[in-house]
Amino acid sequence: MGRHLDAGALWLLQLDHVPNIFTLGIAGLGPMTSKGSGLIMTAVVGGAVIPYLLGALADRVGIQHSFVLPVICYLYIAYYGLWGSKPTRSITA
């Protein structure tokens, strides 16, 4: 029962990620907003690929060690939210 509560709590903590990442990702793109939003929505495929890779990794190295993959994903999300989402130059279409 406790594991189900932990999974539910994790899901609730992740609810705000998608709208925040999307908003940060398209901010300041100007005429390139449609292309940027399309690219971000293409990244949703990661929601289908990462669990498959996690399962394959768990079969090879064990379940505990396989959780390095989500840690890497969360570190990238944190990087993008803190530094990677800030435009460094202006692009015109």
C-alpha cells in the first residue's frame, strides 16, 4: 500500500513540470514560437521511451542501479529550468 502512495505523491509533484517547461521553452522565441512549441511537443515521446529504457536497463544491471536513468532525466529538467531555457541570442525567422 505504501508503494502506491509513494507513486501517487511522485505523480502529484510532477504535475507542474509540463506547463512550466513548455512556457519557459517558448518564451522569447518571437516568430519561431510555433517551431519551438512543435519541438517541445515532439519531446513528449520521451514519456514512452524512457520507461522502456528503464525496464531494459533494470533487466541488465538490476532495478536499483537502473534508477540512474530517471536521475539523469531529472537533472536535465532542472538544468533546463534553471539555465537552459534562457535565450542566449535573438533569432529571426
